[in-house]
Amino acid sequence: MLDPKKLSKIEIMRHSCAHVLAQAVLQIFPQAKLGIGPAIEAGFYYDFELPRTLNPKDLPKIEERMKKIIKANYPFERKEVEAGKAIELFKKANQVYKVELIQDLKKEGQKKVSLYKDNDFVDLCAGPHLDSTGEIKAFKLTHIAGAYWKGDEKRPMLQRIYGVAFDSQKELKKHLKMLEEAKKRNHLVLGRKLGIFSIDKEYGPGLILWHPNGAFIKYQIEDYLTKELLDYGYQLVSTPHIAKLDLWKKSGHWEFYREYLYSPFEVEGQKYLLRPMNCLGHVKIYKSEMRSYRDLPLRLSELGTVYRYERSGVLHGLVRVRGFIQDDAHIFLREDQLEDEIIQTVRLAQAVLKTFGFKDFQVFLSTRPQKHIGTKEIWDKAEEALKKALKDAKLKYEIDPGAGVFYGPKIDIKIKDALGRAWQCSTIQVDFNLPERFDLFYIDQKSQKKRPIMIHRTLLGSMERFMGILIEHYGGAFPVWLSPIQCQIIPISDKHLKYAQKIEKQLQEEGLRVEVDKRTESVSKKIHDAEIQKIPYMLVLGDKEMKAKKVNVREREVKKLRLLAISTFVKKIKKEIEGKK
């Protein structure tokens, strides 16, 4: 959801579109109860309690009603009224959710609320909106989903109508085409079809069960990442999944992060907590022995599983889960090392992401949030260090005001996938506060105690989320180095099976992941199934191949067959694997 105070012109149009959507729905269903309707990336949505369940056939009817409202060119009129009067207004209209929202605002000390009116429709809204409905350009309603009121599974389930809006029909058409392609790449569908993962309601929502193919891809990513980190001077550590509650109170997580924490549980009279992050274990490892200025920077890395409470209404496949592996690292360093370490970490993040086919980066500097620990002076110092590093690295960046974490500012790196969608992956956070809270120190050249600085950083972020991004980026067609099966051998008939098994053994000895399709299905069926599984290479073997002692190579998504010597094929595929292609 976008912040109403920071909306751009196109976002204001999308917000206005949500308002018109509510107006249209209320005209069609006078009994409708209205929830909320914000602008979101590329579009908008609105939540409704309705007398019946909507279906996709309802969307064109609602669209037509919206177009009439837009054509009428009603002006948007803003009015501030006392909260009490607004409550009476919405009570009279039987808009119970609006009444609750205003009551919440009153509890926060807000005496007046803003209402927006066009024609005879009035809505509670912070705004802003366009001058009139006629200024809305190209839009389309896309789909319907369920959403708990306020994201709380104990509250009523509302019906959410999503839409997209753009400045022109051309832009809208381009976006709708992208959405169609996104459906084909949906990681939930491909994850099931390719045997990558599943989510079982009985086991628990938001908890991922990795199937053999998914576990292997995850292993390949982790193996690559670990080797890169060791080359960059990181040391591997491993810490427990639980820790005493008092530790999380001391760090500030209990105070500032509580909505994402699971309830504490008791062990022998002591309260413990499932860890939401790995940093405190690394802090304790740092503090376990005396550190000298010569020991710094100390880079501790862990692919650690963490647990965060997400409401069921926001869970989504791999990209929003309750338990996930974080490719976490914490770097303890001296102040004079800070700038170089930030630059090196940014470069490492970009190099790693490029390996997975991401070349388009957006860099953001997230500054002090409203709720934070530490003094303004410490925050200013940390933010200046990040700015200087980005400037010296000649990296363009945007400021994201108030988006830092409670203990420090951060650099966020967003990538764009094959469809041009932006995803948050790498983050680099500078922290002067936790070293202070946990009394961390090192001994400097003058044998004096000095406070280290701490960098929290992830390169891929959540392994689960990154896998979801990868599946959709590649459309399930993983590069050869990541593919669980790199080559499927397809004998034309049983008499070619022995030769197929000989080739299989040869390729396995070269370190390739291959399997023979021994089924009695037709060759076309075997090729079709291998294509469905998105296997990079198929080797079709018959009389001609046996006689020539060669293999007929069919590449994924390439219909043409090529007769190659086995050594030539091995050389070709190994080159791709080494180049991470």
C-alpha cells in the first residue's frame, strides 16, 4: 500500500480510480459495505462486504458503471468534518467499517477527518484525488480476491476488487500483456508442476515444503553463495533458532518489532522466543572473545532460518511466508573501514545478482523511521556514511524517507525481472545502536576500548522469496547450472536402451546430472514431457546415433536436432555450466 502523503500524479489517478470503483459498486449493490481502497503499484483495489459472492463476469458490468461516472466528469470535493459528525454520517449510511476507521482515528487523537464527495457519493479518505472523475484515463478491473478486514483472520472476510490504471490505453495494453505473461510464469503453478515446493494447510500456512527438485536448486544457490562469501573473507557460523526473550527485549526487537514476533514459550521457567532474525546470535559470537583492531572487519555469515508472524491474509506462495532462510551476514568493523566495506558489499550484491540474470538495479537510501532507537546524531552519522559510500561508488540512488529499520539506516537494492517488475533483494544496514546496547568493543592501537560499527546485510534476502522471483524470472526454465536434471536421454526403443545407459554413465562421470527416460511411451511423448519439465537438453538416441557413436541433441525450446560427438556435447554444456548460463 502506498503512502497517501507521497503519491505521484499517476498514483493520485489510481487512488481516484479506487474511489470511483467504490461509487460504482455501491450503485450496483446499494447494500454494500465499504472497506478501504488505496493506490498500489500499477493500480488500486477496494474491499467490500457484499450481499453475494462476485465472479469474473461481474467485472465488466462494474467497469461500465465506472466509465459512466468518469464520463460525467464529477468534481472531487474535499471537506474536513469533526470525527463525531463523520461517525454519525456513516452510521446513518450503515457503513460500519468506515465508522470503525474513524473511531480508530479518534483514539489516536484525530479530531477531524477528511471526506471526499463527487455527485452524491461520499467516502472517508485522506486523499489526495484528481480535480474531477473525468481526468481518469485508461483503467481495467483485473481480478477478485478475498481479504480479511484489517488483515485479521478473526475479522470478516471481504471481497477485494483489483484494478490497474495508466495515463494511456497504450500503456494499459502493454501492462495487461505483461500480466498475461506473468500468469504463465506464476511460481505457485510452476512450483507444483516442476516438483519444486508445496504448502500444506495441515502442516501450516506460510511454511514451505521443499520437494527434491526445489531442494536441489536451493542447494546449488547456497553452495554458490557460500563459495563467493568465503572468497570475500566471510566466516561461516550457525546459531540456534530460539533465544531467551530477555535478549530480544534488550535489542529493541520486542518493543519495535513485536507485531512480527511469535508468542514467547516457557522452558524451565524461562521465556524463549523463535528468532525473527539472526543478528543477536552473531552479536554473541563477536562478544565471546576479546577482539583487536587487527581482527576487524569480522564478517560472520549464516544461512539461518528465521520465523516471523505474517497474517494469513497476506501470505502468498514463496514470496510472503512465516518461516524462511535468510542469507544473513553481520560485519563488525572500525569507523575508518566503513566506507570501503559498504562499497565492497554493494559490489558483491550486484555481482551475485548478475549471476542469476539480473542486470537492472535501483538503489535506495532508507533514512530514520519515526520509531527508532539511538540519538539523531548517531543516525545522521550512519546516513552520511551510506551517502558518501554511494557517491564514491558512483551509484545513482533515491532517498526513501523514514524507511530505515529501527536500529539504523540502510541501502536497498531492487532488481527488475524478465517482465520488468521490481523486487527488493539486497539490503545493507549500518548500525551504531546494537553495539552500544550489547556493550561490544575492540582494543585499538593504544590499548583502549573502542566501540565497533555493525553492518547487517543480505544479498538475496529470503531464500524462499528469491526462489519465487527466480521461478517467475526464468518462467521455470532454469539455466543449466541450476537445473536439477541437465540432460534427459531419450532412447527411441528398448533396443537403444543399453546405448542410452552407456551415454548416461559417461555424462555422469563428467559431473553432469542426467537421467534416461526408460518408459515405453512414444518419442514424441517423452520429448513433450521433458519440455513440460523444462529440461535444458534432450539426447534422442536411435539406430543412426548408435552406429555413429554420437548423440542427437535437442535444446530446450529449440525444435531442431543436431548430431554431435559426445565430447563436443560435453564441452558445450560444461562451458554453459562454468559460465553460469
